[in-house]
Amino acid sequence: MIQKTMILMILLTILTPLTASGAESDIRMRIIANSDTEEDQSAKEALYQAIQPEIIQLLGSQPFTREELADQLHLNLRQIHQLVTEQAENILPGQTISTAFEPHTFPDGSTHQTLVITIGEGAGENWWCAFFPEMCGTVTLDEEENDDCDNDLSPEKKVSKTDMKVESFIVNWISDKWNCFSEKRG
């Protein structure tokens, strides 16, 4: 039994980096707070609440593929920056805001095309959501819809570890093969 566990752990260690890159087709939005103070975190959440519907409205209601959405974000970046700056002036008077659409590396090591909005120093905790697949708004995507999917990832929604189920194709495949191998060896 110890040998099986050791072999499985070695395989998982080798294959885990391969499974992490599967989500790199996401297009994300990331808002980085000035600092971790309660005031800055509240301001970050208020800014998200103010800009999210405006960005969705700016992008329109036509269906987008991933590439089309990326093109629209590039083309509208100046307008997005302007609306973010206008809303930030109401919520965070005098605070500098930067906006970029670029490949961005997240704390888990994955890199995604991301609309990055940085408030001030950008030294605080951040919040992110996925534009593609649709998880932070009503951008219409040219993909099959799944009515069973709860895509509310707003900062107010509390999600616990028990609410999420994470699966890996490779881990499931290895597990199935391992079980077949174990059953044959009896």
C-alpha cells in the first residue's frame, strides 16, 4: 500500500504543472487594492461594483469568442480606463489608477490575459474574476450555456471550500488506471 501511495504521489507531482496550464484560455479581470487596510479593501470592492456593469455595457450584448473578447478589450482599453478613472474619482478622490490589458501572472503561477486595474500602490489583496468563460458579468459569450452553473463571484459572495469541487482530468485518468491495475493484481 505504501508503494502505491508513493507512486501516485510521484505521478501527481510530475503531472500537476501540466494540469494547471489548462485554464490559461481564461480572460480575467483583476482589481488590486492600494493596501490591505479595511478602507482600501472597501474602496476596491466599491470600485468593482461601480465599474463592472459599465464595462459589460461598453462591451455590448453580441456574442463573443475568446479572441473577439480580447480584441474588444484591447480596442476599448482607453474607454475602460476613462470610466474606471471617473468612478474612482467618486470613490477614491485623488488616488491614482492604472488600467492595462496584458498577460498577467496570478499568485498560483498561472498566466492569463487580464484586464488589470491597480489602485494606488497596488500593494493590497486583490480580487479577480473571469470574463471568459463568463463568471463576472453578463458578457454574452458564443459558447454553450450551462444553467446549472452559479457564476456569481462578486466580492460580497462568500464561498467556502465545501461549495467547490475541483477535478483534474489527468488525476482522474491516473486514478482510473491505477484502480484497474490494482483490481487485476488483486
